[in-house]
Amino acid sequence: MTASSPARTVRELGEFALIARINAGRTQAPGVLLGPGDDAAVVAAPEGRFVVTTDMLVQDRHFRLDWSSARDIGRKAIAQNAADVVAMGAVPSAFVVSLGCPADTAVDFVTDLADGMWEEAARAGASIAGGDMVRSPVLIVSVTAFGDPRRAPIKRSGARVGDVVAVAGKLGWSGAGLAVLSAVAARPGGASVAPVDLGEFSEFADVVATHRVPQPVYDAVLDLPDDVEITALTDVSDGLLADLGHIAESSGVAIDLAAAALHDPGLDAVGKALGVNPLDWILAGGEDHAFAATFTDSSDLPEDWTVVGRVAAGAGVTVDGTSRSGPSGWESFA
């Protein structure tokens, strides 16, 4: 590298120059009172408290570099954390990001990763207040998210017998996209650098895009009218059965889902092509980052929400009155 040529890797550019580069020209959201540049950030807590959550993505466990671009990974990392904040009934206010990457990682890759993070943070109404960067053998992205609780926390333990169960956002699309990418990878020469060539599966690019970049419907929760009584809420990250199972267990109730209400015609063609019942993706696919909630009444629910079941006495989650066998969703150590 000559004195006038641009740095190609993070080793060549260096930690602090890279941090300065990815932070240059950024505008902080109102919730961040002091952003990058000091030993720590300062985040507002107008309600005298804040919601906080953290999540981690590890290369080849939560994403693949031959399936997703750096911008995709950045957006996904922020989205899954923002969805957890919103699932508590809070408005995202700030994110803190830690990045581990090999020294030969391209500077442009890290820049695109940061751009994706900022893009999704802005969609959630927040910004990135700071973070850390270290050398690691594989790419690791860890995000801590903060939220402003505009109402009492909406917990998993509030569901009551007689409540309706409703969902907002797409279910099963991420699982379908993962299945398509897995089918592509199984072809001779299937692995490549992103964006991977979908070939004969190109008609299913929409579900692949949803797997790469989930788009939580934040406003479906945050814009709920005050007179709509929501009793329990969760982000659907591990799978609908698994996440509703947490509500059922925490609340000491049973939940029964209606398969017909969950049917999504948008998944029929990809299910037929891959020989999979789309209901399996809807119930256990995971990484949808939709929202599932229980409400006291369905008559005044906004159109973003679809009633898919009811809360009853008992335990566990059933579909049309029957327990389903097989996996119910994602499990980190399975």
C-alpha cells in the first residue's frame, strides 16, 4: 500500500481510524445526549427508567457471508434488538454495538455493515450511541438496545383466560427464505459470495430477502390506541410455537391457534416447490421478528393485527386443539 492508496483492510486502516470513518457524518437521535467520542455515551431516560436488551450474531451460526451482504447483516443485528425493545411496549432510543472481526476484513465491508445498522436504527426511530471493536477469528456482532417505556412494561405473564391471540407482521417468511438458501447451497457449486445466485429459485427472492433482513412492524405495537388492552406481548424470534409457549408458561394458561387463520397464500408456491407444508415455517421457522400478543377484545384491534387463536385454561400451545410434534422453534444449543 502506497502513501496515497486507500486502506483495504481494517489492519491497514487501524482501529481508531476505522471508528472515526464509520461514525463520520452521523446524526444522533434525540434520545442520545452524548454519542461516540468519550469513554461512554449518555442516553436519556425521560421516564426515569429505560428498557435494555442485548443480542449477539456469530458468523456461520446466525448468518453466512455467502448468503447475506454486510448491509443485510447490519440491519438484521439492529432489527432483532429493536423488536425486543418494542415487545416490551417501549420506543427504541439508542443502540450500542460491539464488533469483532478478523484483521483482514475489508474496510468497505465494515463501512457497509455500519450503514446497514444506521439504516435500521433510523427506521426504528433511534441511533447508534457508541460501542467497541476488537480482533476476532470470525465476524461477531453484539448489540445492546435501549428503549423509552411510554407505558407500563408489557410482559409475557399477563395473558388471561378468554383473551384473543393476535399477530402482526409476516410469519414463516424467514424460515422459507432459509429453506430456499439451503436448497441453493445444496446444488453443485451452490456456495458463492453474496449475493448468491438463486437460479431456479429466483421467483422466491422475496422470502430470501425477508430472511436476510427482517422488517419488524414496530408501529403495529407503538401505535396501538390507549384504549386497546394488551395483556401479554412477545417478539416472534424463536418461532411462534416457542414464543407463545413462553407466554402460556409465564401466564399459567393454554393457547390454542387456528391453522386456517395462520395460512399465508404468499408461502404456498415456495412450500410446493420445496415439498414443505408452509404451516411448519409459520409455527416454528423463527427469525420472523413479527409480534404476537394477547388482547382482552378483538373488536377494536387495528388492521395490522390478525386474530389467530384464544387463551384458555390449561397449559401449553396447541393448533386446532392438537399438540404438534417436532421442533417448536430455534434453540441455541440444539
